[in-house]
Amino acid sequence: MEYQPGPGRNNLFVPGPVNVPEQVLRAMNRNNEDYRSPAMPILAKSVLEDVKRIFKTTSATSFIIPTTGTGAWESALTNTLSPRDKILTFRLGQFSLLWIDQMQRLNFDVDVVDVDWGAGVDLSVLREKLLADPYHQIKAVCVVHNETATGVTNDLSGIRNVLDRCRHPALFLVDGVSSIGALDFRMDEWGVDVALTGSQKALSLPTGLGIICAGPKALEASKTAKSLRVFFDWNDYLKFYKMGTYWPYTPSSQLLYGLRASMDMIFEEGLDNVIARHQRCGHATRLAVEAWGLKNCTQKPEWFSDTVTAVLVPSHMDSSQVVKHAWKKYNLSLGLGLNKVAGKVFRIGHLGHLNELQLLGALAGVEMVLKDLGYPIQLGSGVGAASAYLMQSTPLIKSRL
Amino acid sequence: MEYQPGPGRNNLFVPGPVNVPEQVLRAMNRNNEDYRSPAMPILAKSVLEDVKRIFKTTSATSFIIPTTGTGAWESALTNTLSPRDKILTFRLGQFSLLWIDQMQRLNFDVDVVDVDWGAGVDLSVLREKLLADPYHQIKAVCVVHNETATGVTNDLSGIRNVLDRCRHPALFLVDGVSSIGALDFRMDEWGVDVALTGSQKALSLPTGLGIICAGPKALEASKTAKSLRVFFDWNDYLKFYKMGTYWPYTPSSQLLYGLRASMDMIFEEGLDNVIARHQRCGHATRLAVEAWGLKNCTQKPEWFSDTVTAVLVPSHMDSSQVVKHAWKKYNLSLGLGLNKVAGKVFRIGHLGHLNELQLLGALAGVEMVLKDLGYPIQLGSGVGAASAYLMQSTPLIKSRL
Amino acid sequence: MEYQPGPGRNNLFVPGPVNVPEQVLRAMNRNNEDYRSPAMPILAKSVLEDVKRIFKTTSATSFIIPTTGTGAWESALTNTLSPRDKILTFRLGQFSLLWIDQMQRLNFDVDVVDVDWGAGVDLSVLREKLLADPYHQIKAVCVVHNETATGVTNDLSGIRNVLDRCRHPALFLVDGVSSIGALDFRMDEWGVDVALTGSQKALSLPTGLGIICAGPKALEASKTAKSLRVFFDWNDYLKFYKMGTYWPYTPSSQLLYGLRASMDMIFEEGLDNVIARHQRCGHATRLAVEAWGLKNCTQKPEWFSDTVTAVLVPSHMDSSQVVKHAWKKYNLSLGLGLNKVAGKVFRIGHLGHLNELQLLGALAGVEMVLKDLGYPIQLGSGVGAASAYLMQSTPLIKSRL
Amino acid sequence: MEYQPGPGRNNLFVPGPVNVPEQVLRAMNRNNEDYRSPAMPILAKSVLEDVKRIFKTTSATSFIIPTTGTGAWESALTNTLSPRDKILTFRLGQFSLLWIDQMQRLNFDVDVVDVDWGAGVDLSVLREKLLADPYHQIKAVCVVHNETATGVTNDLSGIRNVLDRCRHPALFLVDGVSSIGALDFRMDEWGVDVALTGSQKALSLPTGLGIICAGPKALEASKTAKSLRVFFDWNDYLKFYKMGTYWPYTPSSQLLYGLRASMDMIFEEGLDNVIARHQRCGHATRLAVEAWGLKNCTQKPEWFSDTVTAVLVPSHMDSSQVVKHAWKKYNLSLGLGLNKVAGKVFRIGHLGHLNELQLLGALAGVEMVLKDLGYPIQLGSGVGAASAYLMQSTPLIKSRL
């Protein structure tokens, strides 16, 4: 049962869902289990503890909710805020746009700072906004760490500094969907109050888990937040944590075993080594784009994303043709340009379970696609540029020393 | 990686999550896919259409949401009702209780009819309530088709008749979590406006899909319902249905392939044959309980459930010991008594991917457990009674004629 | 893709291939690997060492050959004997018959002692034969430990005693296909020179591995044995053992990982506990047969097999109808009567990955089958008799204490 | 459970075992089955018939033996020849060498023509040999179609022509292990009497099946061939074919389902399209090698193999370092140089389940490895050369038109 199969393996380079390692597929290849058996809490406890290591937090409480990133967003907002609470946030791509849409429909008072698609959060604007709020009407500052649509990584540490310097008590809520587990992310050090991700990104699992860490201030806020919520209510989870049975409703034991396997792999490689691998792949991809004579949608190096690269095509080209042709001829899955950048960018995802050679194969594919579509490219140029960097930066594999 | 493994296969007889067929495990054993590729809509369309056959509806619109039954409940309520809308419903076990808790926390005005745990919906009470509502303040009647905690199946056709005779326009919302796909359920014929189930029950999948069918009246109601919702909002789905891309956020392609496989198996066996198999297993289980000299928690035969049997233990026994001992000695997973019936009942699930011999093995296990715990049982008595019935009622396997 | 599918899980009770645990399926669910990579020898070494623990030998050398039991037989014979060498052996069922056929076709001089099908090796006959061979023409005594066709387990310890008392130097070659890993088997203690099994029996793997342990005397014999052989030649293996790469031709890495997982499970449960579980299931099955008023094909209790029970049907019945009907109606797979006992016996396999409740389900199935076919049986009688024994003999599960 | 794991997916480019498609892994992810059930012959028949399409024969009889290529060799020889029968054959690499070793140890009278490693069969030598044999002492001509050690593909059609022109009745036995299903192979048209392959090569399965097709003349020869054989004896199979149960001993049902899935994929793509894809990948690889300034071990273009390329390293380099470094740094598995060419060549396998981008990733890896080891290479040069060819020769994917 396969729809539109192609020869060989699908070269999956969308910025999520990403390639699932065989180890994870194996771990999930199992019958259902009674989630009220004494065996389940052992697993539950182990993954709830260890996701905090991925978020680099010891102070937060973790929640693993059977939902997607969109649900995790909703969980973060409704557990910490009350209707009409003021949120300050930034619209810099399709995913921040969608989160803002959610905020508005959930009846929050959203102060949206619009930013060029391709730029990141301007700290000086943030500072201004906070200083203009002496009575602390702003209850939360919501930031997408890595805007997957434009390949922009925001400076969370800088945002925390601004918040601190302005002595502003707003909660700091972070969408880490395409960052946590792949990019440098430090929940405690950066004073993030709620951070969240989805299983199908850096954790290289199927979709289905919204993973949320809530710091002490957020947890405190959840006690008085008046947003209506049941499915996403942290309090139901906390009640079951106390009882030691962990889930207020049926979890997917398969995904929990998968998460266990995925984190085992990350810890075995070393979380910081995983992050370094993503930096390597991100940089290599950007070198290839440069060699092709194309522009990165991300406007400044400080915002370059190491999990996804949004490539601008020349104005006479349609980037959706790039994606379509890659799929039709080379079994290569690239990301479309979304919304404002539809037709203008295509995206190369380079996150999760991936190594240098897989990436180089995809870059070679992009070269052929571009040339097929009439863009004058020297075949091998991008791969060569990327290789030159990867060759010198890739370490020997730990387990094979 | 196994927590508390036992010899042989776990004998999983909780009323969900149920045994996943190998065919379904196989279908799900796959890498992630780009959910925006042209291949996905083909799969999406096929499962969205076919779940309607499981619900026996042609007029409804189906939604497959990455959530659990609890989320599906929330989806049914928030899409059709506005805060403070009046709901009439019945509390007859832990799952109706939890749904009611959700209704109340979502700020609906809930008129709860409390029913003995072990009894079903009293149609005359329903009739009274509806007749006492000439101005149609009641916007929805919410019923759990099969109360999993007590093994009570309600008479949905009867409820529809009462609604019709009272000419009451309230929406008829049905939790079919432990019924649809296993018990006789006819959405269109019975005039159900919203029906829902979860993937881990009769469909024999892992947890992770909330499956909802909304009839035309419910869909109409969703246009004006003022409950805040984003993740669970049907309108987002409808928007993507129109575009032909089907999902407003990332679905689990693995579960969709699994659902495809699960429904293929159901259609191959024949949905009505599947239902008949559940009737057979339900009846056989009740015969065993009777042979053991034990009482069914379900108070009248008209409410007997064919997917779960809640067995009352003698007053000097603690039913949770039954469950614990079954797990510790025989690798048998039974359902606990919940809330009001905690300690009083244990539950034998008999739904989903299951055949007669698997059931008889579990019944033999229950016999040994009961005897181990001092209950005077004649070993083989329940199995013999069940076998006598199964022998005469089990048909030859279609594919092997 | 399923041929003749039935509802629920196939109840697989043939005496091999047996049920594969999910843990093993998971371990095997993987891509191919370069078998010349540095990772493979680590796995190879670990399984080659550990199979010896299953055989209870420290002095033997193990070989894991990509073949079946039939190939393992051929390997045992051709590596230790030369054409026209004299073999003393016993024909007591279909599998000893087939091995003898192989011996004859490989041009050995086979002295066959025919035994009633249902009886085991008569030690006094063995003694006679050995005493009648003062010049040690008999180079090997070949015995099937557990004759799968008739459910007869031979007394290997007794055979060794006779060999010793007669001071006969013949090699002692043992087919342990349906015994090793399930029945009490002690290679070193019993002075077995070559023992062999197949992966699809007690090890609960798919077919594909012939596992052979050769003691020092056998290994010495292999240096001069003149039987032509290449694929099955131990010397090729020994050469690669020395080089540390272990395989003279491509092994199945999947099966090796599966073997690793299977042995891990056996060691976790404890090999002697696994053997005790088989004794329990064997005894319980025999009690059921007795309760049904049927006869065991095995003629004396001393030969009762704990991995398979061959049940004699009354003379007016055709046992192949039992097997056929079990398959067609109850999704139950039983073993046919073979050759001399075709039509007369059906076989219940109870080996490998199995627990008490699975067995009781199968016994309940056999009861219904027999009654369906007109045999006057009291339903529940066999299950009750088996349960009474299992209840008192089954220990709590170690990991759940 | 993973030995020496690396980040991302292992880039498996040895010339077998090759990458197993997920479709095949899925098909094999299943419990054992009773191989004597009525379901098995349906599967058996379907695969036995369809492998003949892969061999392009309608006249031959197929055998699927639970063994490896080495066992398939033994089967081909022992079923058609008697000890001391004369065989004419060619030693042109490690695999022909090993087959010859087998022939000699099986006591045939082998006339070995030694050929430079890197060259193919010289038809004029063959002609001479045949003409020098007027009394037809030569009973078989044995040829390895594709010598995996040196990347040499022999001209089978030419060999048949020589045999025909010399009117020599010798059997024509062909090792198609690394060719059949990937290279142009026409059993009937080329008058091949026995052809064989292994499951882990072009069929992209795990190791474990030796697949043999025997034409009418070979089958006739098997009736009188005096080589001792049991496990490999075709006659046992033929006996079971007649009975309709197909296997004389237990097959691996998992591998048979896998073979079904594998062939379904090949037929879906189209066998000739599969062959064209291999030609494309072979040619692209050779262009890369040329661009790197390296020599192909294969001495003439007429012998170039499209399933494996053996690359000669400069004399000051050690090719085993290339293989080792690729494994240690890039998670890339390449083939070692074997025997005479050890240290001199490394091999890139490009067969089975593979597409252009996967290959280009591997070529990019080889470039970095070579440069890491001091070989002066322009990174991207080989990939560029290969891409230029692939871009123009790769068709759109059939299912995505």
C-alpha cells in the first residue's frame, strides 16, 4: 500500500515531518498496552524526566500531550492566560502567523508586530513595546524560536535580556517546534516560561505528541488562568502525576516507546553533538545556495536557521515548480513557499535524523532540478562547496573511534 | 526495551486500547512522509470517505483529528454549542461522568440525570425532560452509547424516537468510543447529529485519532457556535478539504495508513459480520460470568454491552486484586473498576481484533484468578458455557470456505 | 497482503514454526547491513557464545548456518562422517524417518532400528547393538531427542550411559530441533558430540538458522571426515572465526539480531524457568487430553514430550478433519498426523513464546472442534483439568513481583 | 540494540546486501505461519511463478531454497553433475574463485581458465576449449555473469553463441547473484540451463533465499546426476510441487512475503525500467570515477558492470583505508577489495532499491573520503559529472506523471 511510489527511498527534506530512524520505527512496532498497567508509569516517568534534558531545564514541569504543535500552542496559551489578556508577539512567517491567528480566535488581545518575512525579531522594537507598558498590561511575549517558513532563528537570549532589563514580568512563551532538540535551546538559562515542540521535528518521530515544558511562573499562572480548557488542561495531568498513573486519558504507548528510543539516540550521540551536526548541515546548505548564486530568504546571518533553509528563486521562476519537479523526477521532497513567499522560496529541511551524505544527495538533487528548470547552474558547484566545509568540520563517529 | 515483560504474549483484555492486528502494525511501520505531497490527499480522501461507512452515514462530514476520545468530545461540543447553552445528559458511569465534567468546565449549562451505575438511559425520564422544555432551551442531548465503565449500551434508536415524538430539535451528540465499529450503530437511521470514536477501540489502532462524523444539522450549528476553539475547529478542516490538501496541521501518516488497513480488514470481514462477532463474544462472556455464579454490573439484559463486561465480585472481595493478580501471574490485562464501582467490578474487554479462542483463553484465566483468590469456582465451567454457545454460533471463516 | 485471513489473531499451535515475540519482530525490523563492517563481529561473537548457554555446553564450538533443520542434519553428518561409515539410529516417527532417508542418500551405512510410532528408543536394544559391535564399526549413534511427529522425548542421558557402559566410542549426534531451548537438554553433561536445532522452534524466530554445536570429538572427526561438503563445511566457518569476521558467506543480519533478542528474553526469564514453563504446558495439555477421554500417541509417560502432544482420535474419526476444521472455523492451526499416523493423530504444539492462557484458549478450541465433529466431549472438561494444574504450578511473573 | 551506530541513516553502498525497501520490511514484519496451512501454497505458487519473469524464462522450473548464493551454487552443481564430471570455467575475481573452490571440493574435474582480475571471459578462449573437446567431455560451462569483486559483466549471449556454433552440448550454468533483476538477463533467449541468484542482491531482501531456475535440459540432467545431495536436491522440491504443498522442509514465510512485495515493486516499476535505472546509476558512477582521475578496475567498457564499480586507487594508497574511513567518518559502507585486488580497489555497489540522489550522496561521500586521505580531488567534480548525465537520462516517475 503505497501512493505514488518512486524508485528507491524517498529523499525527505521538508522541514518536518522528518526521517524516522529505524531504531524508532522498531521501538514503535508493537501491540497496544494497557495504559493503566504497572509497567506504563515506569516508561512515562522516564520520558517525562528526560524531555526536560532536551529542553535544558531542571525547573520546569513537562507535559506530553497526544496532539500536534498546534495543540501544544493552544495548551501553552490557555493554561497561562485569560481571555482578553494582552499578548505581544511578532509575525514573521507562516507559523508565527498561524499562532497569532490562534491567539486572536482564542480571544486574547494580541499586539502584533509585523516583520518582513525573512527578518527576525527586532530587539529594539521589543524594548520599545515593553517600555511603553509601565502597568504591565502585556501578560505574555510569544516568540517562534525558529520560523520554519522563512528559515529565521530568533535570538531568545537577547529577548530575555530585554525583558530583564525592562524589568517586565510578562511570561515568555516560545514555540520551539522546529528548533528544540536541533538548535541551541536553553530553557532555564534563557528564562523561558513555556516552551513546546512536536514529535515529528527534531525528535524524528511520527506526528502525535505535543511536548511542553512549563516553568514555575507558568505553572503558577495556570492556577488562575481563566481560559476554558479541558483536553489541554495541565491540571488534569498534574492530578494524574500525583497519583502516579500519569495520563488523564489514553496516551499512545507506541509513541512513548518511540520517544524513549529517540531520546536514547540523542543522548548516545550527545545533545550538543546533535546540535553541532545541525549547525554543520545548516552551514553547508547555505554554502551550496551561495555557490548556486541564489539568495537565502533569511535576511541576515544572525538569523540563519540550522534546521531549514528557505531559498529565493529568481523572480522569473516559480518555486512551487521546483518542489513539484523534485517530487516528480527525483523522489525528492522539498518544502513549498507558504503564503507571502509562495512561489518565491522553496525550502530545504535539514533537521532530525540526518547525516552529511544524505544532505549532499539532496543538494545534488536540487542542482539538477534547478538546471532542469532552466536556471544556469554548474552541476556539482553547491555540493562541492558544501563538501569542502563538511569535510573539515565533520568529526569521526563516536562509536567507531 | 520492555517494562515488566512476561512469558508469552500479553493477554490484553481491557476495553481499549485493544490488540492491534499485525496487518495494521505492518501498515504503520514506515518513515514519515511529506503531508503536502500529492500522494497524501489520495490516502486522506479514501479514509475520510470510508470512516463514514463504519458510522453508517452518507450525509455526515467526517473529521479525523490527531487527538484522543477526550479531544473528540471537546470537538463535538465546542463546534456545535455556545457557552451557557443547555445540555441534557446522563451520568451512568465513569466515562459519561468525565464527559459531563468536560461540559461543565467548558461552561455549558448541563442538566445531568444521574442514573444508577449499571443502568442505562431511562427513556421515560428523557421524555419528561424534553416535554418540560417547550421553549427548546435544551440545545443538545449528549449520550454515551456504550458506557465502558459499567458495560451498559444505551438504546440510541429509542432516544431518537423520543426526540422525534417530542418534536424536540436538540442536537443528538453521541460518544461511540467503545461502540462504533463493534456494536450496531446507524448514524443516519438513528438521526445522530454528531458521533465520535477513538482509534484505539473497535478500529484496533494505536491511540491518536479522534474520529468524528457531523451531520448536516451539526455542521450548520458549527457556523454560529460561539465556543472558542482552534485546534478542534471543524472549519479549519473544511477549508483544507476545499483546497484538497485535507489537513490544517500535520497528521500522522502512519496512523492514516493504519486506519486504511484497519478498515480494509473490517470491510473484508464485512462490517455486519464484525458486529455479529462482537455479539457472539459478548454473549459468550456473559454466559461464563453466569456459570461462575457472578453478577453482571449491567442491571438489565437490554443494556448488555457486547464490547465490555463489568463483572461484580462478591462483597468480601476486592476487584482490584483480581486485576492485579491476573497481571502478576497470568500476563492477563483486565480493566479495573472505576470510581463508584472501584473495588466492586473488574472488566473484561472483548472488542476489536479478537476471536473466540483468544477470548476463551482469557476466560480460563479469569477462572484461575478467581480461584486463586479464594472464590469457589469450578474450573472450566465458564469456558464450557461460553464454548457451548460459541460452537453453535461461530460461522466458518469466509476466506477459508 | 494476507492469504485466507481470519478474524483476530491466528492461534498458532503447530509444533513449529512457533509464535515470534514482538520483541524479536522488532529486533528484525531493519535494513540490511554490510556484513563485513566492524559492527557485525560484535554481534556475531555475542550470539555464537550465547547459543552455547542454550545448549548447556562450554566445550563445544557453535555454528549458525543460514539453513533449516534439514540442512543442520546434513551439516552434522557430513562434517563428522565419511561415505559408507556405519550409523546406528532409530526410526520412531516422521522426522527420524527423514533424517534416516538423508543418511541413506548421503551414502552412509545406516543400521535402522524400527520402533513403534509412539514409542521411544529402547535402551536395551541400543545396548545389544553396541555390544554386537566389538570392532566399533558404528561410527555414530544418531538420535532425535524429541520426535515431533509422535510427541516422544528420548532419554539422552540414558543413551549416554549405555554408550559409556559399553565403552563404545561412537559419536553421539542429536537432533534437538523441537527440544533445545524448551526441554531439559545438557550437551556437556550428557556427552553429546553434535547437537542441532532450528531457529523456528524453541527460539521463536522465523525459519532460516540451523544452529549446531560440535563438541571436541566431533570437531576432531571433522578433520578427517571425507563426505563432500562446502556450504555446510565447518572448516570454512572456523577459518573465518580465526580471522574474526565470522561468516564465509552472507548471513542474515536480521536473523542474528532476532536471535540476540530471543536469547535475551530467554535469559531474562531464566533458561530453567523457560524449561519449567514448557513442562507445565506439556503436562496441562496431557491432562486435557485425558479429560477428553482421548489417548496420547506417546505410549509411555517416560517419553511424554513437553513441546508437542500427538493426540490419537477414535478409529472412526479422521484426524486431518480436526486440523482442517480448526483452521476453517476457529483460526486455530494444529499439526497434522504424518505418514504412518496420518489420519490417526493431530498434534498440539506447545513450545516457544507461549503462556498458559494462550494454551488454554487453544485447548478450548480443540474441545469445540472435537464436538463439532461429533466426538462426545464435555466442553470445558479439558480446560478445567489443565487449569487446575496450571493454577497451582504457575509462578508469579518475575518482573512483576 | 545497535552496534556502532552513527548519526543518520547508514549509507549502504556495498554490492550486497543492499537496502531493503520499507515495503519489503513491512511485508516481512509478521508472525510465523503454519507452512502446511492451505494459505501457504497460494503464496508459494505466486512467487515460484513470478521469479521466472525476473529470470526471463517460461521454460524453466524455479526453486526457492532457504540458503545463500553459495548454497545456490552447490544446488546448481550437484543436481546436474556427477563427481569427476568435467567443468569448464573462468576465474576472474573472488566470486568465480570461490565457486571454483566449491567445484573442486565437490570433486568435479574443473578446467579453470585464469583471467586477469578486471577482464572478462574471452570468447576465443572458450571457443578453443570447446573445439578441443570433440568427445564432449565438458559437461558444463560455468560462468559468473557479473563478477562482484572486479565489476566485470560477462557477455552471456556471446557465450551461448560460441556454444551453439561449436555445437557443444555442455550445460550452461550461470551465477547471476549480482546481476539477475538488475542487469539485462534473458535465460531463455540466451539458452542458460541453470541460473541462480540470492535474495539480498537485486531483489533487495535480507539474505536467506537461494533462487534457482533450471531449464529442461538441466532438469533432465538432474535425473541421472550422481552427486550426493539432500538439502539441495531439486527432486524433493519437485515431489512437493506435485503434492501442491511446495516445500520439503520449513521455508521462511517472512522471506516469501518479502519476495512477493519485492517483485510487486519491480513489476510496478517495470523490470526493464529497473534495468535501465541500473544502467543509469552504473554509467553515472563511472563518469564520477573518471572525473576524479581514477581508473576503473574493469579493463574494457564492454565488461563494465552496472551493479558495482571497482575503483582502483593510486598505487601509494591503500583502498582498505578508503573503506574504513568512509565507515568511521561518514557512515558510508563501501566494498573492500578482495584477495588479489585487496588494498588496490574499493567498490561502490549501486544495485537494488536505490535512486539517483542516494547514489549522488554516496559519490559526494567518496570524494570527501579521498580528499581526507590526501588524494587531490576537486570536491563536486564527480558528483557534477554524474549529475550531468543523470539529469538528462532520468525519466519522470511513472506513478507521478
